[in-house]
Amino acid sequence: MANADVIVIQGSNMAEAHPVGFQWVMEAKKRGAKVFHVDPRFTRTSAVADAYLPIRAGTDIVLLGAVVNHILANELDFREYVLAYTNAATIVSAEFVDAEDAEGLFSGWDPETGSYVQDSWQYAGNEGDSGSGGTSEERETAAGLRHESHGAPVAGGAERDETLRHPRCVYQILKRHFARYTPEMVERVCGLPREKFLELARAWTENSGRERTGCLIYSVGWTQHTVGVQYIRTGAIIQLLLGNVGRPGGGVLALRGHASIQGSTDIPTLFNLLPGYLPMPHHARHVTFDDWVDGIRHPGQKGFWGNARGYAASLLKAYWGDAATPDNDFCYGYLPRLTGDHGTYQQVLDMIAGKIKGYFLLGQNPAVGSAHGRAQRLGMANLDWLVVRDLFMIESATFWQRGPEVATGEIVPQECRTEVFFLPAASHVEKEGTFTQTQRLVQWREKAVEPPGDARSELWFFYHLGRRLREKLAGSSLPRDRALLDLTWDYATHGPRDEPDAEAVLREINGYDTATGRPLSAFTEARDDGTTAVGCWIYTGVYAGGVNQAARRRPGHEQDWVAAEWGWAWPANRRLLYNRASADPQGRPWSERKRYVWWDAEAGRWTGRDVPDFEVTKPPSYRPPEGASGPAALAGDDPFVMQSDGKGWLYAPSGVLDGPLPTHYEPAESPVRNPLYGQQANPTRKTYPHPVNPTNPSPPASHSQVFPYVFTVSRLTEHHTAGGMSRTVRPLAELQPEMFVEVSPELAGLVGLTHLGWAHLVTSRAVIEARVLVTDRIVPLRVDGRVIHQLWLPYHFGYEGLVTGDSANDLFGITLDPNVLIQESKIGTCDVRPGQRPTGPALRELVRDYGDRAGIVPGSAPPAVTPGVPTTPTGTGDEEGKH
């Protein structure tokens, strides 16, 4: 990031939410980089940016799409990079119909399932290769997430037009798709003046290309939307068009919420993934081990996912050790199977329905930290037992005692059936182990002090829980118990508390030779015959040579700026992914200024400042033989080694469930009619029709004026996530002592709000109160001929701790992105009124009154397709080319 010539921060308030990392933005600025901040609210990030661009929450695709249009209409793309390294020249099926020609729906829409059949989106001649036949099942299991590292299944070879003139080549489809995303449309939809937009577009393009690179930074301001994946896709399209991927100062940087969120997806806490982004098997699709492996790789595809069998077999060998053999498919039968949506929000509704008996909470505080807090609390109040491991007595441990529903009479403490076990946890300074942070850097932390009293680490808790369960079942002859009894569960312990050895776990994650115990040094050593055991294949090398590479702390002044001996980055200690793209197709640096990795013809190998993200001895001139697959199918100029065709995807023929190209849809709750298409919201969004989960109406539905204002949330520097840690720390509590809402002077005058007085905000789910901060940090925007008022709230408050307040998350409903099942919790609609909220039963009565006035029918959800939009798009790509 420090080497960028332009930095665009969108969907993030980096200076306040990631202040340590923000030093590198300031370093880049000191070196001459231009910094742009796009946000609904003027923040500390905006204050040090070269330009601040206010935007209506939920409209980022329009702004980004207009940047794409600006690049293509003015031929500002880095043509040599685009032609060689992306799928711009690839020909798409004649059956494909763009959303531009069908009021916001792509071809393949299935009204029965509310999802797409992706066959018509494929490359020409590969219409049967989508591997889905329909995406409704993939949406239920968040199967799109398994594509985030390795791309969707497509054949390695596809028809291309290197002139980029074919009407169905990706480049031409892209031009047509984004043609209506103009500066004028940005002004109309986003509320951003045309001149401001052009300032951004010009700086982005002028500071990209052969000699210069630009960096794009986002965070949960992008992800937590019903089109969040498509926000990121649009950013990736821009960066590919400008040649900003795989090069220093370029890339798309996803800022993570705290120290090891990256680690929690690499070695996941997600229901649909196994370590190293291996997908969880589906009970119907992956009956056998071979079915599962073939669902990860794809016959004929290029790249390192072709070796998926070795990664999969080695993972199962790490789980079940001697019991896992080729003859029993490495105990594949022991793996749990997906049967549908097992995500956190479906779980909560299942709790309310009495389908879940017990629940473990670790590092989460859903009572105030997850969307729709009331549903979370009502769900937890209907369990048999709940285990909460935390540093403090958080709201998720006391909801039955002091939660808002106690005041309204919905939870009666004496009658609440849930037995809560609160187990004190060790903090990060009281345990050893690793963090994996934003840039994939694995860093070892030492234990500074012993945890107090009964506090224990997660490693201690789960190891000893597993040990006791195994002892309890030791004499069992039941087949169902073999998966637990056959686990490798032999970690050494030390100290008076029998703390498991964290380095032993890291060694298992790294992987080893099962015959000799030798730690593996690279993921290319993973075998599919049972001779290797690997806990997470992308981390192989972190314990190479029997040395904890994550514990390295060689100072920066003793090494070059890539700092390869500070921690360890997956994969292979590679600091910049896809860095083969930092050189031209012949292997020469694009420029001396951005020199990073290049082909050394004399030595016959790739070399440079970083570990090359390419087979080190494969020359740029290499062309694969006929019928090759896997790594051998990658040509010498295919830098995207994890993609199934070796190219960066401007157009996604598979893997993205809501469209091969990003398309602007309004948020699930919006006061504005979609100005671009007849389709109002993302038609494939995941909804949960349930009496506890109403959705505020949006145009063209009636009564959207009942909730006329837009609210958004984000974090403060002084508090951390839901506040369970920071609201108990006196200096932090003093710095931010109370829940508040920021409103513009115009909205304050319109509604009758007084600075430092009280306001209450109402949605169809909840009503909360907050102190009023009247400020010009948030301004009214003129959108499609009308004024839209936005409000801003911090999401850190709850009713426990030194400072308390209502939770902003209570206001949100449960509507999810279809690809990864993340909630839309960065935008909603509400009403705002002066004064404090009512208390007791009157609070629920106020919410019911608003629901009645909005015409909400309990248990219903808005239709997937907006009335009046045709659901059977017709036409061909050739007809598109004539427009």
C-alpha cells in the first residue's frame, strides 16, 4: 500500500477502524499518492484524504460502474495487461442475455427457486460446464464462498478474440453492460456531484498503468450488503482493467475487523468451509470422496486447484491419522454433511422454533452484536443450555436477566428455560498462538501473563472438552462414535493447568510426512496417498524445517521493504498474490519503478523481491501440451494460478450467484425506486419470511414513506465491535460515554431534534433511543430529484459495562447476500422522532403501530422479482452486439 500512487478507500473508515494499518496510507501520501475517501459520512479518514466523496449508502456499484465505463469509453485500460492476463478476449455463449436488456434480470432466471441457472452465462461451447444446473442449493449452503480463492469450474480452454471486437467477447459485453453507468447517473443515484466523480475517475486512471499503480481498500462497509460480493467484484474489475493486480502499490485490500478475522476464514469458523477453503461436502452432491474432490477441482481446469485431491486427503489424514487410509477414503464418511442453510441467522430462527437445544458462544456477542438483536435474544431464551466463554459478563450471558425483552414482558427471568454457563476466557495476552491479519500475515504471539483464576484459553477448553468426551465414549462400540474416537487427539500439554502446546498445533496445521514426521515445506508436497497429513494446506511452510516461521521478528532496517522475515504470509511466505502479473508476458518488469518479480533467463527461473507466485522454473514462453490440466496447463503467461483458466475474471461465468456482472440494485430497504432497472432489489437475496423478521417496504410497494430516512452504522476508534471489551475499560468508556446518533442540521430542523437532546429511531423490528449529535459530517443528498436524509450510528453499545446504551443492531432485519450469506447491516430505513423511546409494553405497541401503517403482513417477505419485470429474458448476445 505504501507504494501506491493513488489510494481509493470505499466502504471503510480506515483511519478510525484500522488506525495501525492507516499509517501506510499516510506513508503513501507522503510519497505523493492521492487519497480518495468515499463514504456517507465525513470521518477522520476523510479529513486526511485529498478528496472526500459523500455517497448515498447502498449505491457503490453505480459509482464504481461509472469508473468502469469511464475507463472503457475512453480506452484508458492497460491494454497489454488486459489482453494477456484477463478473460477480456474470451467469447461468451450466444444464449447469454444481459440484465441491461431485461430490466435487471440476467438470462437463466428460475422463478420457481428465485435463483439462476448459469448455463447461458458460460463461455461459448461450455454451456454445460457451469456445474450447477441451478443455484438455489448453492445459495442455501453459501457455496459461492468456496469460489473465493479458486474460482468456479470452467474448462481451461475457451474461444477467444484477441482483437476484442467480437460482440460476445467479455470486453464488448462489459462495455455495453456499464454504458448507462455515467457521471450523470452517479449524480442522480448516489447524490455525488458529477465533477467530484470525474476527479476520482481521472486520478484513478492517470495513476495506473505501466509506470504507476493504485490501491483499492474496503471493509465491512462493502461486505454487509445484499450485493456486497458484487461491490467487491466491481472493484476487482477496475483493478484488472487498470493493471493493478499482482503489482506493488496495487491490489484490492480487504481490511479485517480485528486481529485474526482472516485466520478465522483460512482455518474457518464458517459452517460451509473446511481449512484452506475446501468446501464442506453436501449430503446429496458429494456422497463419495471422489464426488467431493471433483466438486473442488474441475476436469480440464488449469491451476493449482487441480491438486485438490492431495489437499483433501491430507486434511482428512490430519484429522483421523492412522484410521484414515486410501481403502476407507481417508475416513471421508466421518465428515459432517451440509443439508441446507446452517448459518447463524437460520440458527437463530431455528432456536425460536425450538429446533436447537444447546449453543456455544465464543468471541461473539449476538445479543447486541448481530443484526436483529431482538431475534437473537428471543432465540437464546428458547434453548436448553447456553455456554458463554468471554472476558466479561456480556449481554449474551445476561439477556434473560436484563435484556430489553424483560422490560417488555417477552422474557420472564423466572420462566426463561435457558440454563446459562458462563466460563471465563483468557485474553490474547494470556495465551500463546498466532494471529493471521489483513494481509495474510501469520504472526506468533507469546503469552505475556498467566490468565487469572479460572480463565482458560480456547485451546485448553476444546482440547480438554474433546479429551473428556473421548474418555466418556471409550468403551463404545457404536459406529456413530468412531469419528470422535478415531480423531488424532494427542497434543502434548505443559504447566500446572495442562495447557496444550500451541506450537504442536501449528506443526499439524503446517503438515508433515506421516512416515518420518518431517514438517513439509510447501503445499506442493501434499499427497493423495496418505503419506502426508496437512491441517491447512495454504499454511504449509509456516513450520518448515521444524522452525516456527510465524515467530520471526527481524527488524525492518535489517531487510528490504518486502520484509520477508517478519512473520510468515500464506501461501509460501508470498507477500503479494498473483505477482507474476508484475511482469509483462515476456517476463520483464512492466517498469523499473514497479519492478517486483521477473524472469531471469540466464538463471532459468523467476526471481525478484518476493516469492514468485508461479512455478519458479516455468519460462514465459511455456505453452501446455494438448489435454494438460492442473498446474501443467498454466501457460507461461497465465498469472492467475488459482483460477480455472489462469486469467483474472472481468466477467464471472460461474461462482457468483447473483450475476456474471455487477448490477445496481437498491438495498432491501430503500426510500428510492431503482433508477436503472425495473428490478428493485437483488432478486437472489436470501430472505427469511418469519413473524419476528418483517422488512420495511420499499418502492414500488406502498407505504415506504412510513420509514423515510436512511440509517447506517460503523465503528469508533475508542470502542471495539459490540463493546464487550471496550465498554468495560474506564478511559475508553470516558472517551465515548453514550450511545448517540449523528444527524444533519437540515434533518434536525425538519424533525425537531435538539443537539445533545434525545431521539428515538423506529423500524418494523425495534425502536432505540440515542443522544443527538447535530453535525455537518453527514449531509442531505439530492437523489433522483428529491432530498434523501441519512443518519449515522455507532454499533458498540449494549446494556452491560461501565457505559450503556441501546444497540443499533436491534434496528436491522435479517436479509442476506446470496453468495456468502452475510447480512445487510450497513443500511436500513427508519423513522426518527424527538425524545426518548417508550418503555415496557408501550415500546412493542409503537413498533406494531408502525408495522400496521406500513402494511406489513407478519411472516411475509417482499417478492424476489419486482412486479412488472418480465422473468423470462429472451434474445441472444449477437442481438446485444447490434445495440
